Amino acid sequence: MNGAHSYKERNNVVNIAEVLFETYCSTKGYFYRRLGFDEKNDPIPNFYDLNTFIRNMPDFYINNNGKAGLIMVKGTANIKSSEIKMLPMFMEWYSSEKCPLLYAFCFKDQKPLLLHPDKVIGLYDKSTDQQWHDGVTYRNLKLNE
């Protein structure tokens, strides 16, 4: 599934990136806890009526021997322009010195790629705009380059 599919279509399948992230944390022995909303397993009515910062809460809290982080899990290297515009505010609201906000790009047969939001913004700035069928603008971060 990807952005070419409708919201309903995307929510009819398991969120593989989050499953991969949970599996990775379990195998590493990291403490992790799901945060925010789980649109697949526990959807809430009128989700899109919520404030955008509530809808875009980090997906996980992790802790490894006292080192903590808040994690935004992504199953694609595509980032919407609307999310990039909010990233500086996400960092202000969700990140702290002792518990930074990180992005985890999770793909099958690979360990998660953890990136600081500043790195995500830098990769976004090096890419070019594209549009999905619904007119939403995004950029591919080209994580493998």
C-alpha cells in the first residue's frame, strides 16, 4: 500500500512499518510503548476533526538502558509537504534533550533507519515535489543515496 491508495484502502491492511519497528525493538530488548492513535486496530470516530498535532503524535516511546526517544514510524521514504512544514513545531513540542524525536524508516528485510528531523528536512530539501492522484504534494527522501 502507498499514497496512491485511498485512506480506506490503506487502513484495510496491517501497518507493516509499525509491526517491523515493534519486532526490531523486541529483538533488541528495548522497552517500547505505542503512543498516539492506532488507526488500524483501534480507530476513533471523526479522527480528521482532531487538531493536526494530535493526529500527528509520535507513534512510539522507546527506552534502551535509560536512553529514550519518541519515534515517528514511516513505511515509505515519501514525506508530505504538509508534514515537513510541521516538523519544526513537532521538534519543539515533542522533542527534548533527554528524549529526542526521531524518524524510523522501516522496510522489510532491513533494520530501521533512525534519523533526526533535521536530517529528514535536509533530505526533503534535496528532493523535488511530486503529487499523488489526490493532489497531495510529497517528496521522496532518497534514503539510499
